[in-house]
Amino acid sequence: MNKKLFAIPDFVTKDDIKRVRKKLNMTQKEFSVLIGCSKPTIERWESSNENIKGNIVLLLNMIENNIEYIDKIKIPKKELPLRLFYMHDQNICTLIDVDMVKQKVKIINYTNNLMFRAFGINEEPTYSDYEEFLKSRCFPETRDKLKLVLEDLNIPFYDPFLIIQKTEGRMAEDNFWIKIEV
């Protein structure tokens, strides 16, 4: 007989999966995206009369006991015309929504590490802060042979946003970059 090492169930049922999904107020598709499986898998589990084993047992247990965490990592609907994600490797650090016309900026930080946040401790950056942030992710406007660099990027003039569209704001000395949602 195997000695139990962790206080989790041996299996889950269709009712367990439905209960957690409904607690999250998610469709089967949204839930499948959250846990990294296909919608047909969720459909199969929710119609099965079998005991469901595997990674889903631990994952479901963790989700159910940490519902607030799921709310914390949820990406809201886009309210402003432009959305950028400040990334470290493949991790989203800060979501940045921008309205360039109204010069409005709204952010959500997905990390507690101030060094990994786009605006550090600043939770309500101004449009000017946003422009400075973009500049910080580009080569300086005073760079030697700037015109040649811009020509290589096929950019007509120095514009941090255009440069970031081409370079993703990647710098040689770090693993931070910017993903622009189209």
C-alpha cells in the first residue's frame, strides 16, 4: 500500500470540475484556456461518470483553494485603444493600456517585484511617464550614427513607439521586452 504524501483527493468528478468552473464564472472554453487543455477535454470531463485522475486533481484543488489568485491574474477587457505588455522572458509584468489621443494611461501590475514593473512603485503613471518609459526601452536619441540605425529599422524619424514596434523594446543587457497587442 502506498503511503499518502499530500492531502489532496485521489480523483475528481465531473461535479467537482463544474463546481469550480462555475465558481470562476467561466465558460468551458475560458476554463480550458486557464488550465491549458482543449475545450473538448473539459466537455468530456464534465459529461463523464468516471473518476478523473491526473494533473487536474492537484490543479483543481489549488484553484478552488485560491480563487482570488485567478481574479488577480485575469487580464481585463481592453478599455483604451492601445495595449502593451511589459514582459520579462515569457512572464507578464505590467499591462499598459494607452489612449494616445486623450493621453491617458492605465496599468495593472502582475508582479510584486518593483524591479520588474514597468513604472516601479508608480501605480498611476501619467502620459509623460509612459513616454519616458518607452524612451527607456530604446536606444538614445543622441546615439552615434542615429540616422543609419533608423534607416536599418526602416523608420523615418526617431519615435520610441515606432522603434519598439520594430525591436520589441529589447535591450542587450536584460530579458525585458514589450509585446504590443494588435
